[in-house]
Amino acid sequence: MKVMAQLGMVMNLDKCIGCHTCSVTCKQAWTNRAGVEYVWFNNVETRPGQGYPRRYQDQDRWRGGWVRNRRGRLTLRAGGRVRKLLSIFANPVLPNIRDYYEPWTYDYETLVDAPLGDDFPVAEPRSLLSGRPMAVEWSANWDDDLGGIPEQGELDPIVERIRRESEDKVRFEYEQAFMFYLPRICEHCLNPACVASCPSGAMYKRVEDGIVLVDQDRCRGWRMCVTGCPYKKIYFNHRTGKAEKCTFCYPRVEVGLPTVCSETCVGRLRYIGLFLYDADRVTEAASVEDERDLYQSQLDVLLDPHDPAVVAAAHRDGIDPEWVEAAQRSPVHKLVAQYRVALPLHPEFRTMPMVWYVPPLSPVVDRLTETGHDGESAGNLFGAIDALRIPVEYLAELFTAGDPEPVTRVLRTLAAMRAFMRDVTLGREIDESIPAAVGMGAEEIMEMYRLLAIAKYDERYVIPTAHVGEAHQLEELGCSLDVDGGPGMGGPFGEASGRPAPVSVETFHALRDRQTSDTVADTSASRVNLLNWDGKGRPEGLFPPRGRR
Amino acid sequence: MNVLLWGVLPYVMVAVLVTGTIWRYRYDKFGWTTRSSELHESRLLRIGSPMFHFGLLVVVIGHVIGLVIPESWTTAIGLSEPAYHVQALVLGGIAGVSTLAGIAILIYRRRTTGPVFSATTRNDKLMYVVLVLAIVAGLSTTLLGVAGGEEHNYRVSVSPWFRSLFVFQPDIDAMAGSSLAFRIHTLIGMALFTIWPFTRLVHAFSAPVGYLFRPYIVYRSRSGGPAAGPPRRGWDRVGSSEPR
């Protein structure tokens, strides 16, 4: 057993109102740059819908993720190492920019510049790629809120698959339509196909927290990761020629802050915490024969952080005790492994995704109430789950490779929580048989209610910091400007070359200088470190030239 | 003049190539990429790019064999000079034409696809000119020889000169005695290698051969050292046992 820690996320889809705040703040934080105009590390899709990029779930077309070969071993669906290298000059299955959308801006200048005339000036759309006028025909959420679904609903790969089995499971007539929102970020998989696809070895999974990142200095732009990722969450920056992806906001989580998408989520539907998992068993778990067993095998890889044997093994494998403590309080571990109400997105891609979803239940209550039933009563709720407006089959295709059983179980658990908590809130007699019907105790279901419904900030986000555990390694942070290309650099090739000098080294030299020389501080250096400048003398460049008195 | 061209320039070229590459690698790792434009256009790229690159690979192998292996060696294994030339001409001709056709498609694509053209820098344009000239000149040495009927045997002129460079005793006379087409091709080739480190061509140096041998999943630590490992001395938690 090799214990490793993994930062994971759970999203409670019942609470998502599709406001796109997460997408917008993420874009502002990470992808508001030239070259990634079309990129949304976080996007919110309306299901049913084509998704972003269009039909990304259709792996017959895009060939992402892993497949189990005849010998029972995992291979990349797009082909192994030799095949990758042979197709390196032109990746045969790279999505075109039009599969995402052509990014645009508006010609706002005409609004101000247009000469006087009879008509109002109009800001026409201009392509951000070519600068030419363009017709806006698609975007990251063009089919938001079922826009255009009567015509395009068939293009949802999942609808397509369900329709093959039964024609009337999914209907797009207004009165019978259903929808829910699916916010998506990088899954930070345990068995990432993007990392496996990268010829340069520039993509890696961080040992400490499992975040999957692209080393921008080692990426050579071979674009295989874009194909490898079945969720199409690796993007190609067409300006820099490098791959970019969701970073799980690592600069924030390292200091204990939740990701930007979570922090700004108005529905408070995101949970962040640690999983402990057995790294030795990942490949084996990802290669089980039946796709429908993947959800269970993924659960089996996760370790119980309360188990003394696991704690001992974690200590042996160098996981900080504070991280183990955080894993014990982890909300995502509770939702995924203890209450088992969160499901992985497309486990059949065999990448072991680590962003999990609590499937939506809401419409059923309204439905029951409309028909004159008591929508919150346990008996009615349980019975209605099979007749849900959102077909269980649809959710099963998303979360359990088509197996309806786990989805039904989760929905029953959520329904039981509702019915039970109504009795509690209304001061009625508590009915212990309701939680018992889903294999839970009254205590446990109230804890789950607290986590899902109250969702306190410090219970939603249990993020151990990198710093507390290793403060000793961060003693020397250096000046924040001492980065490559920053102003705080001086090397053989001028100011911006060479490596940054630690601040304490500079302070040491400056202090020694001051203590041992007769004159005021040495002003010959080309730049001044404000941290140790004592206010004496007039170092060059610190003040504007003195005017003649 | 000959001394300058065939005795000095090659070493200048190598010096620029080596130091330029090292400099680029140290100070511009972020710019070291293929700068692929497949995102914008893939139909033409999927024809042109493999044609160009695979053609070029064969051409490079052909150059290595032709320049490095002395004529006496191939004769020794029973391959006569005319026979060697025929196979080199056929293989080289096919590969060269494929390379040229490939780059023609790629340049056409670059010019006609709006986003690809606007992503083309001046640096790229200069590189394309030198690259195409080198290919055209190289192909013409091969084809002109066939057309004119007077095949110049570069294996007694260019190749000895090339090998003599490595022992720092450049055989200037041998190179000066080769045909004009070969001399032009060699000069353009040297120009190409001189600008090489400063263009997108550097991506050739990072051909990902290591991919064949590494494990699929790469793990890397946040910092260089064991970040979550045991703390250094002086940072033990309260109540932890005395270190031994």
C-alpha cells in the first residue's frame, strides 16, 4: 500500500442555478489573456446539451481516455507510444477551434467614431483570431437553458445513447423537457490520460496533493494531451503554442484558500477536501473488466483516513500529520465514501476522476406536489424516483457508466434526508425508519444534512496548507518581483537574466556594507532593495532627477 | 575566399548553433515550442505536415549516410558507385520532392488561412525563405545532375570536406572543387543552421524520443525536495519524540 493525498472536489448539482459566476471569475483569474480567449477552465453546461467543446463525450469521435485491451491491460484510446510519435506531425483527432467556438469581441470604436447619420451605429462582432467581421454562431454555452434543444437535442451524445435503447426516455417537448446544470473543471484524475499522452513529459501529477499541471517550460506543443483528455479540459494556447489547463487554483489552495470557482459560487455547492488513496491499486482498479464496476472500484481505491493502519501507512509514506487530520475532516471524503451520495463523472473513461457530483433531485418534489401528492413525504418520494423528470438513465450515463442502481440509491438517500428533516423542522415525531430505509442512522443523516444544506464555509472547505506543514522550507521566499523577467533580476545578460538572489543574501551584504564602510550605504548597485534601504543617500534610480533650484 | 567560405564559416556556424541553442534553452524555455496552428486548420495540415516532416527525416538520414560514410566503405560491401548513386537518387529524389510538396502545401495553408497567417511572425517568414531555398537548392543538385547527364560525385568532394571539418583540418580544396550547385546548397544549409536556434526550428531538438521509455504517469514534487516529508531539525511538532 502506498498512501497518497489527493485534493478533490464535490459539486452538489441540486444547488446549481446555472449563473456561470464560477466560469466568469475563473476566466478573469486565469484565462483573460491573448491566446486563450476561447478557453474556459471552468464551464457550466446545460444538460441535455452538446457540452463544450461540442460533443466532447463522444469518444468514438475524440478518442480520449483509456480502454481495456484484450489482455486486460489499459491502453490509451488514441493509441500507444509508437502510434503517438508517428502521428506527432499532425494529430489526427485534435478538436478544431470551431468545435470550441471562434472567440470574438465587438467593434466598440464605431459607437464613438461613427459619423453623424440616420442610423444608430452598431458594434459588430469581430473575430479575435483574424480580426475580421464574423457571424457569431456558437460559444461555450450556446445551448444554455436548452436553447435550440428541439433542433439540436439529438446531438447530445448521451441522449443519442439513451434513445438507442428506448425512444421515449428523453423528450424535448416543452411540457416534458428536463434540464440541469453541470459545472465542469479539470477532474485531476488519479489515472490521468493527458499526462500519459504527453510526449515531452511536461504534464505531471503533483505528489503532495495530486493536482495535475502543465510545466510551461517543458511543454513543446505536441498537442497529444488535448486528445488524451476525455473531458477535453486541456486547452491549446494558440499564441504561446503551449497546453494550459485548470490548475485547481494551486496558489490559493497552497495557502488554504478554496479555488476561485468555489469561493465565488453563489449556490455554495462546491466542496473541497482531501482524499487518501492507495496509489499502488489505481491501475488495477481502472482496468476492471465491466465498465459498470468502475464506480465501485474507484471507491475501493480510496482509503479510510480514520483507519489506524492507513494513518500509520500515511506517516510511513511521508504524509504530514496535519494532512491526515484534514483528510479525516474532509467533506469530500464524507460525501463520496461515507454517505456515498457523490458520483464520479464518466467513470467509463477509466481515468479515475476526482471531481464528484451529487446528482440533482429537485424536480421530483415539484412534480409530486403538482399532482396533488405530498411531495416531501418519504413514501411518495421513494416511489417517484423511477418516474423522475430527469430520467435516471440519463444521470446513470453521466455518472455510473449507465448503471441505474447507484444513482437510484443516491436519489433515495437524498429523498430520505428531505423527508426526515421535514419532520425535524416541523417538530414532528422523528421517524427512524426513513434513514433506516437507506441504511443510515438518524445522527448520520442529520450530519449529512448539515454538510449538504447548511454547508458552512469551514465545513465545505477543509484545505490543509502547504505552508504549515513545511514552513521551514518557505523561510526564504524571495522578493515577489524576483521572478524570471521581473525587475529584480541581474545577471550576465543584463537585468532580466540569471537567477534571483534571495532577499536575505542581499540584506546580509547591505548590512555588512553599512557596518564596515565609512560612507553612507553603497549606491553603486543598479537597483535598490527597498526592504533594506535605510533612507540614507540618494541611490540612483530611486528618485526622479532633481530640478535646478 | 575559399578559405573563408569552407574553412572559417563552418566553424562560425557551429559556434552560433551550439551557443545559440544553449542560450535559447537557458533563457527562452517558454518560447521553445512547435507553435502548432493545427487548432485553426487541420485539413491541409494533415496532408502537408506529415509529407514535409517524414520527407525531411529521410532526407536527413540520406545526408548523414552520404556525408559520413566514405565511398570506400560502400564499395567494400559490394555496392558499386553507380549503384549507390542510383539508389541515393531515387530515395533522395522521392523524399526531396515529398518534402518540397509538403512545405508548399504548408506555406499555401499559412498564407490562405486567416488566423494562421496572422500568427506568422517575421522570424517565421525569414525562416521559411531560408528553409525553402535550402530544399530547392538541395533538390536541384540531385535533379540537375540527372537532367544534365553529368553527375557530380559529391562523395569525393563534399563528403571528404565535411569529414575533415571534424578533425579541424578542413579540406578546402575538395569543397572548392565541387560543382556550383553543391556549393550554393552548402552555403544555404549553413545559413539555415546559423538561424536555427533563433527560430521555431528548435523544436526539432526536443523530439520526444524519451516518451517511448518513460512510465505513463509522471509524478513531480511541488518543490525539489520532499515537501511533505519529515520536517528539518528544529521544526518537530510539540510532543514528538527526540530525534535520534
